[in-house]
Amino acid sequence: MNNLMAPRDMFGKTIVEIGQHNENIFVLSGDLGGATKVNDFGKAFPERFVNTGIAEQNMVSMAAGLERMGYIPIVSTFCCFAPGRTYDQIRQSVAYSNANVKIMSTHPGLAIGMDGAIHQSLDDLALMRALPNFTVLAPSDEIETKKAIEWAINHKGPVYIRVGRKECEKYFNENWEIEIGKSYELKEGKDITLIAHGAIVPFMMKAAHELAKEDIDARVISFPFIKPVDKEAIIKAAKETKGIVTGEDHFLNGGLFSIVSEVVCHNAPCKVRGIGVNDTFGESGAPEDLYKKYGLTVENIIKEVKNILGV
């Protein structure tokens, strides 16, 4: 029996739980409460919930105003709309003033599938990590998502969380606690390091399993904090293994591949390869087919590992 929960379902469940003991939580929905799972919060706490309609820019501006009234606003919509349609409001009204606003966007990357290229947010992390004052996360499984949300509510300052659409394997347990700016080693390894966030973490684990059959020992790291970055873990991987392969449902430009490359370039040069979308828009299709078309596969991870190792 599959008892896994999609990160977006955990998002909806977690904010209801937090809302029961924190009366400062105020949720704003961009008319997508069914898909983003915030409608349950609206039913439980209608006095602290507003569906702003398809007016995402106004939604962010309202959140900035609510923060000045003492609330902890949670802005909720798809990743393609926040930050895609709201970047100016986020930059001017939230980031610049270091406002205590939480932006929790769902349906990232190619995983939104049939909704097509205009809904496939492949640049949200690149946009958000460029903004001063923001903390940016892309958790993987349901527990990492729950802990990221709980951490964000307790953190004073603006936070962006990229929440996955589909359920994935669970790598963390309820007793585990997230720590700002830290990554998490899911599997030890001495030959190569695989680093990923979100939906691509299971791909890395499967690739490591397949590589082990050929006596290639791969380290796997879940990388939920896009900003601040766990530089120590990247430098350690660069020094202790023969190279790094990154994986992300995002453009290679500005995402995890760029982050890791920046860190090793300045601190411990090593070979780095990236699995992600390479400077092109997606198209409509089933997520699994799109992952295959754009190269986000276990087979390509293994191929890049062997390219680095020369085997």
C-alpha cells in the first residue's frame, strides 16, 4: 500500500496545523486553492484567508501590507505566477524591506506537464536566489517539505519555498529537524557525488543504486537550501570524490548546477556536470515523457558520472 504524500498535500496539511496555534498566520490564494491545497486552511480559518483571484501582483502587495499589521502572510499560487508574474512586487515590497512574507509556490518545473511551457516554471529559483534578504528552499519529500514550512514560519524574514506537485519516496522521518543552510547526505560514497533537490532526488538515489552494481560508489545529497548555500558540503564533495553531478527540474542556468559550479570554482575546482533543462522552454506532455525528452533521467545521470570518471 502506497502511503506517501505529495509535497503540496503536506503543504496544505502543515499550514492548517500551524494555523491552529499561531493566529498570526494569514493565507492568500491566487485562485488556485484546490490545486495548491490551501483551501483547507480557508475552511478552517476563513477570517485569516483571502482568495485574491487571478491578481497575483495585488496578492503580493496585500501580503506586504498584512506583514506591516503583524501577520505572517503566506502567498500561495503556482511557481509560474510567483515569482513569474509578481517579481516586481516581490522585489520592491518584500525583499527590499526585508518583510516577513512567506511565498510558497507549487507545481514547479516540467512536473506540471500537460499545462504546457507557459506554466512550466524553470526559472523561479534563479530569480529568487538573486534577491537579497530572501531565503530560498526546494525540499524533496513530504517530511523535508513539512520541516521547511515549519522552519519558514519561525524564521523572521522573507522566504520562498518551491513545493513539489507529485508524491515521491520518503527519505526523512518525523523526528528529523531541518537546519538553515544545510544539505543532507542520503547515501555515503567515495567515487562521485550526486546533488539534487525536489523531484530529482529519487532519480539520484536510483542512479546510485545502479552504479553500485558496477562498483561505483556514489554519494547522494539532498540540497533543500538554494540560499543560503551549504558551501561546506559542496567543497567536501569536491575534495573527497572525483566530481559532482547535479540534478534539477529547472534551467541549468541560475539553478543548482550554477550554484555548485560557483562554489567549486572559488574553493575547490573539480569536474561538474548538470542534469536539467538546458536553455529551452518545455512543451505540453506527461511529466515522465518530458523528463525523458529533456534528459532528466537516471540513464543520463549514470552517463555523466561515467564521463567524469572516464569509465
